[in-house]
Amino acid sequence: MRIHKEGAPTILIGLISLSIATWFSFNRLPYNWAIVIGVISLAIAILIIRFFRHPVRNPTIMEDNLVYAPADGKVVVLEDVETKEFGKKTQVSIFMSPLNVHVNWSPVIGVVSERDYFPGRHLPAWHPKSSTDNERMRVIVQTNSTEVIVQQIAGIMARRICNYMQVGDEVKQGTELGFIKLGSRVDIFLPTSAKINVKIGDKVKGVATVIAEI
């Protein structure tokens, strides 16, 4: 299992802290309590390492009109919305729980035409206003036929959004877009003419599930 580069500091600090806690428990506490703390520490260590897993993902088919899921998770929003800057769009939002892979990928083939960071609040990722009020990073990818807007959104626990894109970068389906620590969501805004292939509640897999055709 590959570990994402964003996980190295967190994993190191976590393992050192858990090792100290385990050592202290075996030296200062009754044996039964020490065993319990040791087991809990091991479980936490496994969860931390698992959170930062970095799977290799390659799309089955690469075509200009296909929009792949940019993240693993659950579809929590699917609706037409009126945006201030881009007019009417179809919004698809994918919620990532702490158990999901937290790597984000480009959903389409194109060129990054815009990259913007917006400071903001840390409302729950499922909150309707999180798309506009929360801290977020927005990337616009210009495809051959339209533009696709991707937003990485912070939540209650997600306090760091990592984004590796720059204006002018050429991307394809599966290019690594970034990483969000500790759970949140990714929004995609598509033209309303897009054919949507998912529904609310569907579980999707990044660079594996085709969520729309444009």
C-alpha cells in the first residue's frame, strides 16, 4: 500500500505519540489496562496510516466527453443551481468520510484556466451553505467543449486543503488534483446540458465511476 506524501508528518507524529503512550502505560499502569491501551494505540495507528493511502487509479476509457468522479465517497448533492459567476450549472457533490481515500483527481481532460482559494468557515461538509461559505479551493478546467468547475471544500474536521494545480497545467482524467485532510467534500459544476449518470446516495470511486457525460 502506497502512502500519500501529505501523510508523512502526521503519521510520524502520530506513531511517536502512540508509542510514548503505550510505553508509559506498560511502565505505570496495571498490565490489563496497559494491554487495552496498547490495542487501542495499534488500532489508531492503523487508521492513521490507512487514511493516507494512495491508490493508483487509471480510467478505463479516456474520452473528452466523460466526467469521472474526482474522489471516493457518496453523492450528497445533485441539483441545478444558479451561481453568481457562472450562471446556471448542475452541481454534483461527493462527501468523503474519514474512511474514504482522500486523494482528489481531475475528472476531465483539459487545461486549468483558473485556480482560486477562498478562506471561509468550517461548517459540516453536508451543510447546504458549505459550497459558498466554507474554506475552499476552486479549479476551473477548460475542456474542448465547455468548462468544468471543481471545488475542494473544507469541513468541521478538514483543516487543510492541498491543491497541486496551476493555471496552464494540462490535465487528464486521473491527474492528481490534490488532497483534503480528515474528511470533507468535492463539488463539481457542469453545464446543465450534461447527462448525469449518478443519483443521490450513490457511492462513487474516483477515476473509476463516470458521473456524467458532457
